Amino acid sequence: MGKYVLLWLPMVILAIANGVVREAWYGKHVSELPAHQLSTLSGMVLLGLYMWAVLRLWPPATASRAWATGLLWLGLTVAFEFLFGHYAAGHSWSRLLQNYRLWEGRLWVLIPLWVTMAPYLFFRLQR
């Protein structure tokens, strides 16, 4: 599973790049909520393409390994989001939790769900 920890690291770069594009480009032309929603969807596409390629090159041996990879990536993603977001970016815990309010149109929760499920889904599709 150690290689999947290392293979998770480029996902951070993709997510940051996605956020930079949002802030530098379309975030200036639409309000915050639609920018957040578009960024979530584009992030899912970027991460999906990356995860597909990674799991094609280094496929999990079994379905349970694919689920374990997804759960590992979920843990790393949520830990990074909250630890980096709070301690490095200085966001409050309530601001970080706000992104999980699906009932307010906040779609961020789809990213951790996607990162969790994609390894198993791609494992099955690539078989």
C-alpha cells in the first residue's frame, strides 16, 4: 500500500492547480457557489483521469485491495484538507466543514466519495 500513498501525492498538486484555475480565471466571473461547484466537477474529472492512469499502470491485485486503496486515499485527502486547510491556510474548522453542506449546494463531498469509490470502479472496468 506504500506505493499508493506516494501515488496519492500528485492528487494534491492536481487539486491545488484546479483551485488556482478557479481563483485566477472563472472565479472572477461567477459568484462563489457556482465557482465552487464547477471546481468540484472539474476536480473530479482531473482526479478521475489521473486515478484511471495510475490504476491502469499499477492495478490493485484484488477488489478488496482496490477498496483499501480508496479508503487510504480518502483518509489522506480528508486529513490533508483539514490539517493543511486549518494549520497552513488558516481556515476555521467551521469554514472547512461548510464545504460538506450538500443541502446548501456545496458539492465538495463528492470529491472524497469519488476518491474512495474510483479505485474499485476502475478496478472493475479495467478487468
